[in-house]
Amino acid sequence: MRLTLITGIFLIGCLILVATTIADNQTGKNDFIGTWTDANYTFTIVQEGTGIVLTGIPFDEESFFPMKLTGMESDNKTRLVTYKNMTGTMEIEMSEDQMELSGIQTFDPVNPFDTPFTVDYNSTRNDTEVQTDAVWSGEWIIDNMVMTLNQTGEAISGFFNVVNEPESKVYVEGFVSDDGRNISLNWTFAEYVNFTLSDDGMHLIDEVCMNGEGKEGYLCLNLQKQVQE
């Protein structure tokens, strides 16, 4: 009788341990799933197959743009390793004196059924000499950004970058209009954005900004999980 009682207690203990382990694994698996916010965005994080998808919608659509990140959680479930790939178009006109550009920049929607996000674009030539056969070539400054364009015939190529961060680029390519006054560009931008999960599971910390030292021109995404009532 004593042996049976001990065996029963042992089995109950094993069942509790297994149940706890399963619960812990399920909790770990779902730590990233849900709604997260910071000062500028609401992010929805979902599981898609074996991957994780983060969709960010800004509170202020005139100052910030929607974004989508795809990636994987680390084996120990304490990090998200994600990739941001953004695309869009630009329609730009040059001023009569060939010193200023103006137009619109469009961001492709993160949801195919949404309307593209559009902002005004204005820039000034950065003391580069106007070339007779390549008037679009040169550096064009807007705020702390510089767009470097190269014109070869009707073809345009180049890139954006933050003035002090030349290694991180938004690439552009397109064509000049028949009258030479306008250009149509496609742009692409891709970068890795990795997060560390806080010990309490309530914060996703952008690893570039771990110590509050984000790079100039870099948008830190430090997110807090929203608890469902």
C-alpha cells in the first residue's frame, strides 16, 4: 500500500512537471505574438508558418510611414531577428534654374489592399556643377539626407543616405521624361532590425538602441506589449 501511494505521488509529480513544461514552452512560443506600441507606432505581431511578421502602423501618417518586418525568433526565444524591406516610387520636377527639386514620394502599402502612403519631396542642389548633358546628376540635400543622382542619357540611378551615415542607403533608379523636366524613380530600402525581449516579456528593445545610443537618422523601435483586458 505504501509503495502504491509513493508511486501515485511520483506519477502526479511527473504529470505536473510535464504540464508546467508544456505551458512554459507555449508561453515562450507566444511571447512575441500580439499588439505592441511605442510613441509613434502600433505593431501587430503574428505567426506566419515558421516565421514572424511585424506590421507597424504610425499614429501620425504625415510624419512616419507604415512598415513591415519579417523574421524569426531565436532558438532560446529571447530575440527577434527581422528584415525590413521597403519599396516605393518618386515623381520629381526640376526648377527652371536647375537648383531645386520638388514632387512626391510614395511608399508601397504594407497591406496590398491599403492606399499607398505619400509625402511631399523637396530638395536643393548641393553646390555641384550642372552638367549640360546630365543636368540631374549631383547631390541634392533635404534636411539631414542627401540624394546622389547619376544621369546617363535618359537613365537615372543613385541613392539616398543620411549625411553622417553613408553606409545605409536607399537605392533609386528610373528615367527622365521626354522634355527633360521630370524624373520617375523606383526606390528600395532594406535593413536588419533585431530585437531583444526583456526579462518580463513586456518590452521589445531595438538592439541598435540598446543603450539609448541610436544612430543619427535611425528610427528606434522600442516596443511595449499591450495586455488584452
